[in-house]
Amino acid sequence: MIKPGTRGLSLKYLLAGALLITCIGVRGGAREIGGGSTKRLKIGLVLSGGGARGVAHVGVLEWMEQHRIPVDYLAGASMGGLVGGIYAMGMPMSDMRPFLRSLNWDELFSSGPAFDQIAFRRKEDKRSFQVGIEMGYRQGLSLPLGVSSAHYIGLLFDRLTLPYSDMKSFDDLPIPYRCVATDFLKARTIVLKDGSLGSALRATMSIPGVFPPVQRDGMVLVDGGLLNNIPTDVIREMKPDVVIAVDVGSKLGDMASIGTLPGILQQSITVMTIDGDRRNLRLADIIVAPELGELSVLDFSTIDQVADKGYQAAQAKAAVLDKFSLSESEWEDYLAQRRSRIRRQADILSEIRITGVDPEAQKILSREFDDFVGKPLDSGKLESVLTRLTGQGRYESLGYDLISGDSLPGKRLLEIRVKPKPYAPPTINMGVEIDGSEVNAINFTIGARVTFYDVGWYGSEWRNDIKLGFGNLFATEYFKPFGRSGLFVAPRATYRRERQGLYLQGVRILENEAEKIGAGIDLGLLGERSELRAGYEYTRVNSKTRIGVAGLPEFNGNINLARLRFAFDGQNSPTVPERGVRFISEARWYFSAPDTGEGFLQLELRGSSFKPLTERGSIFGALSAGASYNKSKAVFQQFLIGGPFRYGALNRDEIRADNFGLGTVGYLHRLTQLPAIVGGKIYAGGWIDYLYTSGGLNSQYDSQRNRTAISTGLVMDTKLGPVSLIGTYGEGGRGRVYFALGRFF
């Protein structure tokens, strides 16, 4: 019974309380937090997917911490799942922005280990066949399942989640956490709440076509944002009192924004997900939607600006959010309770276990990790080993985890997860070359390298090359290493058909065609960035005049030679480097060769060096030289000079010389970036060539001669290889404008 005089007052307070509850949309009663006597509303935070736009979540979290607003439950999708997972594991907000800025996003989205981190033989593959997409023929011709192999991003997640590797449930994190993925085979949302946290983070942001799907619990999982980009339904199942949703998804575009292919693709994704987003947002009590404009989902270059947008969006909701602010003492209690659940990892490794490959490969790979046993895990050192092994080309990626060991308490078992390439072996590398230095004789060549692994022995390679077009090539080599010493043996066989011309005063007067069939064997020592070979080679040569009046000797003969070859490759790209050194030196002793009277020695050197001067500019130098120590003119052993990037002011192979030196000094400046689907960077450059020659086929070049030329133009690093448009001018008024595909110094 209400006492007289108090009814109006009580009714007023009841109405005010009801209004407050209605405003915040509370769907449950207050609960006791942390076992104490203080009761407050439990808050669930939902972070949506949105690619690079998800960095705005960081600003929202910063604002909430500064205003002492707790997060008791956390759920996310895609990029929201990543940011939410990192926060749920206990990373301080003061570290979040520096952490995201420190990430090499190009590397995380890359197709695998960078060029300067892959094995020497894989460097050779990428230099000889420069199309940027590797294919395979495991079950018919097929491509990788994603543009990125997820190697680097997998290592990142393994490192971040390592302290929680034996966690039974995501409820055991400092903040109970959920993320969502999409079952790609059954088109359903999967809520990830236990098991491997690292694989959960990989799954929730495995964008189809960008990252390969994650196989987990018998399912094929991809990006959770496809079906549930704002998982408020998931957070509701965790029974919070208040749900705050942060929506960073792209908005529907207008006619102008869908006028491009990227705009159409973005609009298509938004249209497909918008109905689910609208439905799930209705389950939220408070919505924070940062104004991110036309920011691309793949543009990670503006971390601070995007995070600031999130902070501003939270500030705009201050009138509502501040209602959940704790007192300073309550906040300190909350932080203490959260910190008490953070795990640190310092256990001693007692065992190594390899998974994902057959027992023979497990035995061989396990030797790589012997040095880690009996010590605390050094993640940096371990990831270097895993990247090196991935760079050998046999596997798509390698990852790691710690699990409970079977030996003494406090010691752990290191599990190395090896993921074979689902499309290979064999691997197929493609190459396209176009020489457009002569308008009336544009030369086109297409080729492929097919490599089989572990034929006969683990670690062996059977490499097969084919090139068709201006020059034809069929070559095969079997590479057999001896243990981990680096020693190897490599028998090989080759068929080659090539053309050689003869020029008089800059005019080609004839062209010979030569067929060469040969075989050889090398013994060598293989390093991470170098290779030393010594071997013997036998070749049968048949030549004939193809165009013009006979001038070069036509002969059938044998070439017998021994060679010593050393190659080093320390550059950062097989196409257009910005840093590093590469060189190849070779000594050949000809026991016999057509049109020569006795044996002779020949030396040849090729190399280039690139050094950054600024963030966008690099200077470079290139050198090639050769010397023949023979008394007679061995026509088909002479050095050929002229053409793109080999003194471009002259025709291709215009000069024949017994001895030569060609030096180049230049500068490259990065102008802009091509769309990722097309390639890499665009450069403007200029360089000066200095050429010295002596000896030759006729009197025009028999005497010593020096020449200088200057070149300038554009170089585009594309998926097909470097595309160049160059203008060059040399002495005597010799000059040309030409284009080339597939070669740059």
C-alpha cells in the first residue's frame, strides 16, 4: 500500500527508471561482477568486419578505456574479430596503435616468403619465369586458393596466441571472447568459442580469394563477415545486460562510386551483407558507426587517422555511453581482475612434433628444430626457420603451437604444423618475354618451368623447362642433395634452338639458326643465397643460314667444356629490385669447339647492385664483362651485345666481341602503385651505359672500341614481369624508343 503523499513521487521515480531502461535497451537484470558485492550492468561489445576500416575499433576501445567503461564480453567478425581477439587477450590499449603500425601489411597479404627469404633455387625459378602466379598440377591444372598463402599472418596469430595455446575455452581469456566464421561448404555461420585461438583468428578473416580457407573440425571456414558481419546474436548468447555494436562496414555507394570495377565489387559485397547487418543491428542497444567515408577495406596506410575516426564516433555517443562509466576504484578493480587472467609464456620446450607430412618428411624436418629443445621458446628465431622452410617451395605455410607435453611439469611440446600446397606438386612457373627493340622484328617467347619434388629422395627436385617463340628450349635437370651439407649432384640434358644475326653498319645482313643438343653433370654446393657448381658439358651443334646470304660459318660440330660457376642473389625482387646485390661469374674451358684449333679459356661476369637513397629512390649499377683467351675466332663462343638493358642504343646482339665490358649507372624513382590485381610499383628511371669491346667477326669490330649511351623511361612491375618503355641515345646518333617485357637488368 502506497502511503498518502508519496504516490506521485514513487510513480515519478518508477517512470524515470523505466525510461532509462528503455533508452539503453537493457534486456536482462544487473549481475554480480568478479565475485564482489558491487553490482553493475554487464557490457557486451561487438566489433564488425570491414578490412582496414576495422582499425576504427581501436579508437572506440581507447575512448571506452579513457572513460572507464568496462567490456565484459567481446565478439567480432573478420577485422573486428582480429582487433577484438587482441584486446581480449590483454594487450594494453597504449600498445595497440604502435602494434598495428609496426605490421607490414603488404607482407601479411603476400603470396608467401619475400624474395630475399626464399631458397636460392626458388629465386632462380622466379627470375627465369617471372609471371607472378605459381600454378600446380596435383589434380589437374590449378591455382592457389588465395592471393596470399597466409604464411606471415599465420605466424603473427601463432605468436600472439601462444600463451593461450592450451586454453580450453575462449571464456578463459581476460575478456570472454567469440568470433565467427563461415562454413564454406554448408553456407552457415560458425561460432568459434574454443580450440585453437590462432586458427579461429585466421578463419574469421580468411577473405575468399585473398587467403586460403581454414580447415578446422572437419569444416572449411572462410571470413565470418560473409554471413554475420555484426554478430550481435552471438554476444546475446553470452547473456550481457547491454550490447554495444561498432559498425565499420561500407555504406551503399552512389552512381559515381560504382563507376569502376573496385566500386562495383565493393557495392556487391555491401548489397549481399546489408540485410544481415540491419537485422543484427536491431539486436544492439547502442550503435557506434564511425564516419569512414570512402576508405578502402584494403588501405592500411592511415592507421592513426582511421583510429581517430573511431574515437570521434565514440565521443559522439558520450551522452549514452558515459552512463556505464565506473568510478576510479571500480575501474581499478576491474583492470586488476582482467590482468590476473593474462598469461605469460616462458615454459621449457621438452619435445618437438611435426604434423601434416609423412613420417620421412617429419624425421628430416625435425632436425631443423633440435636447437629449440630444452630452452624457452624464441619465437623470432623459430619463425625465421619456419619462413626459410616455407621458402623452399614445397609447402604453402608452416605454423606452430605449444601443447601440454608428456614429460616433466612446466615443460611443453612444440608442435610444428606443416600445410602442403593443395594444388602442388608439381609446381608450374610461367614466363613471358617480349623484345620490342626492333619495330620490324618484335620477338615473343612464352615458357614454363615444371618442378617435381622428392622424386626418389626427400629434398630432390626434377626441374623441366620449355620455351617457345623466338628461341626454343627444352631442358631437364635432376637435383639430388646430400643431407643438410649443401652438397649436391645435378645431371641435366638440353635441346636449344636459337638465332644469331650478323650486322653491317647497323643493318642485319643475315641470320643463322643453330640447334644444340647437349647433356652434362654438375657437382655443387648450395647455400641460402648462393650456389657453386663445377661440371662437364657435351653439346652437338648444327647451324644453317636462315635469312640472307651465307656469311657465318655453317657447321656441324661438338662442344666439350668444363665449367666453374658461382652465383649469389641478395636482391629483394626478381623483377625490379630496390636494394641488394646479385652477380654470376663463370669460367669455361673449351676442350673443343667447331671452328677452333685448340682448347681455350673463357671468363664471364654479370651483376647488379641497387641501393635506396630515399623512401622512393634507389641508385643502381650493373656490370657485365667477358674475356676469351683463344688464338682463333670461335664464332659461336663470341659474346653478343646490344638490345634492351644490354646497351639499348644498338640492335639486339648487334656486336660480336671476343672481349667486352659493359658498365651501367642509374637511378630509379618510384612514382605510384599499380592495383594489386595487376602488379606492383611504377618507376621512372635513367641510366648511362659505357661499353668497351675488342675482337670480333669482321674488321668493323676487330679493333678496340668505346661507346656511351644514355637511357630514360618508365618501368612497371606487373604480374607478368617488368614492362619497360625506354628511350635511348648513343654515339653516332644511334637511338631508339623501345619496349620490353620480362627483363630489367
